[in-house]
Amino acid sequence: SIGLDVPDQTLHTEIDRSMPVLRDAYLRNLMAFTANSVRTDEQPDVAMIAGRLQAVTDRALKRKGAKVLLGQVALRIIK
């Protein structure tokens, strides 16, 4: 689970409008990360995931100011 800490009200309004773009960017980035870096026999690197999501957020918003908060990271193995 993920959340964003956005103290700036103007940026908060912009993020509300940008959520579809952010969600798409998060999913695309995590799918690429999972395909290339995650092994089912090892715990995923939570710090790396948080860093990737923060970079995606900053890039999509074209500025800093929204802090990514991870609540939970889980792997679901489909057989």
C-alpha cells in the first residue's frame, strides 16, 4: 500500500487531478522492477521500491514536494 504526504495545498490539488497518471506510472515502474529485479525466494528491497516510487512521483509532477509513504510491500506468487 502506498500513500503520499503532501503538505502544500496547491500541490495537493494538482495531485488529486494527476492521480490517474501517477497510478499508471507507479504500475508501469513496479511491473518493470518486478520483472527484472524481484526474486520469489528473497524479500524485495523496500528502500529501493520507495526510491523508485519517489522518483516516479517527482518526475510525473515535474517537481518535488510530495513524499511517498509505503505502508506495506507484499509478493503474490501466482502458480
